[in-house]
Amino acid sequence: MSLQRGSAYSLIEVLIAGAIVAIGIAAAALMVNAILVQEEANGYALRAFNTQEQAARLWQLGVSSTDITNILPERCSANSTNPGACSIYLDFSSATTTNAGAGTVQILQQTNVFHSGSDATNTPIYSTHEITVVRPTIR
């Protein structure tokens, strides 16, 4: 009985198939890494925006800015340019104004600086978010 040629895979075909599978696995690993990095950055932003919203509501209730940073569950930093990877810088600047028909209101410009991730060289990236909050002055 003689063997037929062409019924088996050649070594070149097996190597090419292995290389294609390896490229696919590497691409999937890179994609998973990119998704995890993006999810981490989204988590930083979500925590910072939630903290800023909580601080705004506490200010509207009449709590002082120093008490707000002590009440919040997040670590608040005093460093506005580099608050650290797990802390948030909150700045409160308020003014009082009187509008005809609306009465006297206090306006708060609240600035939030937080660590939002790292660049390709592993240098921290900081994001700044500002909101304006108003409360009536009834006292």
C-alpha cells in the first residue's frame, strides 16, 4: 500500500496557522488590557463626580467647606495640582448676590481636581471639573 501525498498538513502550513492563532491571542490580550485601563479611568471619574455632587448638596444644606471635606468618604487633598492617585482636591469659592424678584442667593463655584489615569509613559493625568451651585440665603 502506498501513501498518498497531500493528505497531511505540511510543516509550513502548521507554522502559519500557529502564527495566526498567536496573533489573535495577542490582539485579544491587548484589547482586554485597554478595556481594563479605560474601566479604571472611568472609576476614578465616577468617584470624583459623585464626591463633587455630595459636596455640593452638603454645601446647599449649610455645611461649611472644611466640614464637608471631613465628612466625605473620599480622601480630600490640599494639593490642587497633584492631589494623588486616591484623593480628590475640592475648592469652594462662594459669593452672595441679590437678584430683583428672586431675593438673595449664594453662588458656589466648586472645582474638583482628580487623578484620571496615566499616559503611555506612566505619568499621572489630572482632570479638573467645575460646577456652579446656588442656595437661597434665608438667614
